[in-house]
Amino acid sequence: MSQNRNPSDSEKLNPEIAHSARVWNYWLGGKDHYPSDREVGDHVSSLHPNIAHVARADRAFLGRVVHYLAADIGIRQFLDIGTGLPTVDNTHEIAQRVSPDSRVVYVDNDPLVLVHARALLTSTPEGATDYIEADLHDPKAILTAAEATLDFDKPVGIMLLGILNFILDDGEAAAVVRQLLDRVPSGSYVAVTHPTFEIGGEANIEGMRFWNENATPKIRARGSAEIARFFDGLELLEPGVVSCAHWRPDLPDIADQPPAVPQYGAVGLKP
């Protein structure tokens, strides 16, 4: 695996300010976080007691989507933007279990993610993984760097899980999605998860307010109609924009589906 790295990465790592990737890792039960991350994570949890369930539901959504695209659709390339800290069943592990020749590019801009990517994001001999240090605000840079690993003449699964919520402007967020999709061919897919107030109520509102006052980067919620606009011109897969816990759960009986979490999830096909 190759990585794109700046010499100043360690200088950009600020353990005094809670960061989304590390706090998310804390909620998932990981070990890659600092006291500032745990302090903010605990306080958000006190305001929004279900936040750890949101983190786990989002991670489970990733697993179901990648497996579906790799096993049922035959997608062999994935662009995972907003990777976060590596944990169990990363995108390349799921895809390469289905097809060892799968190729995966991870994108994040947290220096700690880069450090752990070097150690943990490996690949099968038949496939490939890469890590790009880049920001979603600059999709052109992401696409240019990803060309070293991915063939954009073939379908790609674009994963935008818990990342568009850090682009506060609606127009910019929609433009980023469109620019990414414009570069990939027909038959490509995009998956999105995004926090919302429509399911979480007051707890989610208070938790997000505290986050924006004490952590980085700032975050916002969107409603189902706003999220559906990211899929304009695409074929939205059933069941549409739903709580990510309810997107095709691996359960034999629909009556057994897990409780909804305040995180929408959806997948669209570029026709």
C-alpha cells in the first residue's frame, strides 16, 4: 500500500482538541484517542445516550453496503472518503473477502488516521489499497490521487459515511457529491450516512451543539429531503433514505429489525 504524506503530519496532530475520527473511535470501543476526545465523547454521551449505538449502526451499515456491492453487484473498486481510524472489518477487508482482487482507496485528513493506516490498512496480493491524505472540500485532488489505484473507466463504489455533515453549506455538499459522481462511469454507486434531528429529537440537538462548541470539525444535521437531494439523477435503492440501522438489516424477520438511530443511510446507482 502506498500513502500520500506531508512531512508536517505530526505537527498538525493536536491532542488538546477533540477530533471526530478519534471520538468516533472511542465510541466504537477503540483505543486510538486522547483525554480530550474521551472528555468530549463522554459529555456528548451524557446528552445523547444513544450516540454509541449510532456509531455501531453506522459501522454495520458500511459492512452491509460493501458486501452487497461486492457480492451481489460485482463492484471491485471502492473510494472510501472519511475513513476514520481503522477498526474491525474495514472496507478493503470486506470487499477482498468477497473478491481478493478488489481495489480500495481510503481518504482522510486526520494525521492520526494516517499513522494507523500505515500499520493496519493492508491488502491481498491480488488487490490493492491506498491511503490519500486529502479533504472532501477538494474532490478534484481526491480524484486525481485516486487514479493511481482506481480505474475510473470501471464502476466504483463511493463511500461517504458520516462525512458530508462536515460540509456545512448545502450547495457545496451537493456539488462535491456531483463532482465525484461525474468522474465515475454508469454502474457506479454512492453510499451516504448523515446525522439528522428528524429521528434523534432534543438529545441529538444538544449533543451536536456541545460538539460544535468544543470539538472539531464543526458538524450539522440534515433532514431526509435534504439528503435525498444528494441522489438527484441517481436510482435510489430500496428502502430509500432511512435510519441506517434499517437499511437492509441482516435479519430473517422484519419485525426483529433494530431500533432506529438518528443517522440516515442511503445508497444510489448512477444509471
